[in-house]
Amino acid sequence: MPSRTAQIRFVSSHPEVYEPCDDSFALVDALLADRTNLLEHRPTLCMEIGCGSGYIITSLALILGQEANGAYYMATDINPHAVKVTRETLDAHGVDAELITTDIASGLARRLAGLVDVIVVNPPYVPTPEEEVGRGGIASAWAGGENGRSVIDKILPIADILLSDKGWLYMVTLTANSPSDICRQMRQKGYASRIVLQRSTEEESLHIVKFWRDFDTQGAASDIYSVKKTGHANLVESLLSQCSQLSFWRHNNGNSS
Ligand SMILES: C[S@@+](CC[C@H](N)C(=O)[O-])C[C@H]1O[C@@H](n2cnc3c(N)ncnc32)[C@H](O)[C@@H]1O
């Protein structure tokens, strides 16, 4: 049986790109453990924010495999070297994804609002001085600012825009990030959450948190982005049109792999 996760020996690398590490492995293990649910979920569009080497988006495509029946994969990273390396990693494993060099999902949030069924993120979560955040290169792989929350707190509202009604978000967090506070924040946006994997390494205590919309508690949730309520019936049609617009956007911006 072909491997269900990316093989480290086929994962490409670059001195300025984060190499798969304990956090990457924990996220992939969580996805693997949730495989049956993911297949039943029948995702149409899956996205990784901050793809680094491509280990996770490649693994997700392999985990879902043919059984996901034509799921479409996308990944972003602010580091252009990461996008190039991710392309090489995907190619080495015979899987494909649309790759975009951008800040979180900038330029995509409006077009893909309410269309993404699965988002995976291993964000820069290490507590650092605020001025280290977004410096570019390899430092942007870990520098998370105060409590490691600077980038995480920007990703959460964007994930809320992108996720479909049935969308799931899997995110790596550290104890120092206060995962319970992140869950509380997402609860206010109408999401339930669960820690699906917890792992302590010599250096850190990692939590992989899964979020999904909880319609029982969503009455109070914000309706600012009403654009995302496209309805499931329009999903595929909408996605196809978004994807062709995306190719157009990529072509005209010339910054994707
Ligand atoms: C901890 S690394 C994870 C890399 C890879 N996903 C993995 O798990 O091995 C975080 C990644 O997020 C990217 N990143 C940091 N800030 C970002 C931002 N504002 N928008 C998009 N990507 C970002 C970094 O360049 C880096 O590749």
C-alpha cells in the first residue's frame, strides 16, 4: 500500500525554509488519526496556511488520496522559498496543490469565502519579541510575538471567513499560546473545539486543536462576512469559478509556483 504521509527523504529543503519537526509530525499524526472522519466529511477544498517544506499539505493529499474523489488542495506561505520547496515536495510524491506566496490568505479571502472545507495550520507560535514577527526568511517560521499569538490571532478571523459551513480547522498550538483562550475566542465566533492530539517533547507541549462550526451556539456569532454564506448547493459551481479566477489572479500576479 502506498504511504499515507509524505516521506522525509522526498521532502525538499532550503536553508530559509522550516524543516518538518515535532510540530509538523504531530499535526500529520492528528490528520491521520482523523482520516475516517475526514473522508466522511468529503472535503471539496483543503488549504494549508504556512506550508513551509510542503510536508503537511503533501501528507494531507496522500492521507485523503483517491478516496477523497477529486478534492482540491491549496497552500500559502509568506516565504517564496517555502512555496518553491513545497512544489518540489508535492511533485516528488506525485500529488498536486495550488501554491500561493502571500500573507496568510491575503487576496484569497474574498474569493474563497465560505468555500474551504479543511484548513490546516502549523503557525509561527514561539513567544518572541514583537519586532521579530514577519521579518521574513526562516525567522518567520517560528517568531510568534507576545505569547506566540501575533500570527495566530491574525489567522483565526481569516480562517473564519474561508471556512465553509461544514469547515474544519486543525491548528498546532503551544501551552504558552493559551489554547483554552484560543478556543474561547473561537467559541465567540460560533465554533466548537477539541484537542485532538497532545504531545510533549523535550522543548514544548504541543496541542493540535480541531475547530468546527457549532450551529447550536452560533446565534451570537458575527454576521459581518455574510458573503461567505454561499450555501452548500452552490459550493461546487462556486468553487470552479473561483479556481478559474484564481488561475487568472496567479497569472497576473506572477508570484505563485
Ligand atoms: C512552523 S512553520 C510550519 C511549516 C510547515 N507547515 C510544517 O509544519 O512543517 C510556519 C510556516 O508559516 C509561514 N508563515 C509565517 N508567517 C506567515 C504568514 N503571515 N502568512 C503565511 N505564512 C506564514 C512560515 O514561512 C513557515 O513556513
